[in-house]
Amino acid sequence: MKHEPGKEKTKEIILLDGGTGGELRSRGVNLSDNIWSATGLVDAPDVVIDIHTDYIQAGADVITTNTYGVIKENLELDGIGDRFEDLLVLACQLARKARDASGRGDVLVAGSIPPLKGSYRPDLVGGVEEMLSVYGQHIRIMSPFVDMFLCETMSSVKEGYAAAKAASVSGRPVWVAWTLHEDRSGRLRSGETLSEACLSLENLPVSGTLVNCCAPESVEAAMGTLKSKGREFIGGYANTFTPIPEDWVLGQKKDEEFCTPFRKDLSPEEYLKHVKRWIYEGANVVGGCCGTGPEHIRKIRKILDNRQG
């Protein structure tokens, strides 16, 4: 079935792709501390295509543009601020190229809309009007190339609201994914409740509310709240990190694997056990975030096909 731009898929459960930054590193790309996964757009666009392709072949229904690290302020730190628009467009084109070459025309390309002042840092989030201005640039540039927008790793109510409000003018479907505190409370990293976050979007055309880039257990803790809010698409995609310090900054801690250590108990098989629990609790959108790869997605695809077949 050929995809229709601007239309979400109608499968019972939608499968997202997995992480990009970790995959780039594992494939030999030396990532900049400032722009992280966006380094792949500058130095290794063919590897970015390969990663998208691998996720499609693993069974993802939605692939996410490699735009999480394309933030003008951070690009300027690497001396390439003038490439902001160029890199946003390139990331979208690479995802579309992988989709078009795959023979799976039903795969959707989701435009990733990231935090502007660093992941997991609600203390650094600016004012709503400031964010709306910057996010508006992202949306304007990316809209012609994507099927939907995914505002992801939002750490506070106002951050998620600003990203969603900016994306809502595109006419594309909009999903918002918040990152949660690792105390398993179900609260955002800001301390605000997930209910407050969902309520802030009440008057916006947001069709999906999710949680992401937190522990699988935190995703499970959020499912009851997401389900109670009545959005058409709910779910999550977790990372495989050990708990991240509240003052964490990308690149501050060096080890051979990543900036923060991975858990040893979240192999693709173990991660799948968590995904099954999310589905049992009502999720109809699942996938993976940092530390997950094509094999995680492949495992999930297999059980979804068995469940839906």
C-alpha cells in the first residue's frame, strides 16, 4: 500500500525505528560533542541512509529524520551554523531516499523536532515565544519533506507545548513524546506531571502522545496516564541507559561506548519483554530510542506480526 503524505498508518500497533547516534558510532562515525548525530549528515550521509534502510528492513513503520542534532546554536559551535537549513533538508532527503529505495512505500517519514537547549535539561529551556520562533524555522524548512512531525524528548510542559504549537501549523500530523524522570514516578524531568503535559496540548491538533528516552520501566509507568487522555496514538520508545544525572551534558563523560553507560540487562530479547508490557497496558505505538538498534526493532516486528497476523 502506497503511503499518503500527512496520513498516519492505521495498523493496530505502529512500530517506530530505533536510535541513530549510537548506530552511527557503532559503524565508525566519530561524532562531534556539539552536534552529536548530526555529524553523520556532514561526514557520513551514506551511513545515515544505511541506518534508515536497516530499520525499514527490520520492519519499522515510521523512520525518523536525523535532525535531532541539527540545532543552529550547536552547529555554530562547530563553525557550520550557515548549514542549518541545508542539513535539515539533507536529513529529510536521506530518510526519503531510504524509504523510496526500500520498496516499502507505506513507511512514513517523521520529522524529529528536538529540545533546543540540550536533552534532559528542563532548567535550560527558554521562554515559549523564543522556542516558537526557533521551532517555526525547523517546521517551515522540513514540512515539504516529511509525512508527520515527532516532537521528542521534551522535558517540560512548556517545551512540549512550544514544539507542538509550532508543528501544528504544518498541516502534518503531530506527535509529542516527553522524557520522564528516572524515579519511575511517571513525572517529566521537570517534575511536572504527565497529566499536566497532556492537558497543555488540549487545544492543539496533536494526535499522538508518547514518552521516550527514559527507562523502559518509566515508559510502563506512564501508560495509564496516556491511555486516560484519549489521544488516538499513545505509547513509547525507551533508551537503554543507566540513570542519567540531572545535570548531564552531552559529551561530558567519556567511555568507550557512550557518554553515559548502557544497562547490561536490555538486550533485544529483554527489551522486547518491556515492549510487550507497554502493549498490554494499551500502547499502540512502540519503538526504540538511544541504545537500541535494528535488532531490537526486528524482534518487536516479529511479535507484532504474530499478534496481528
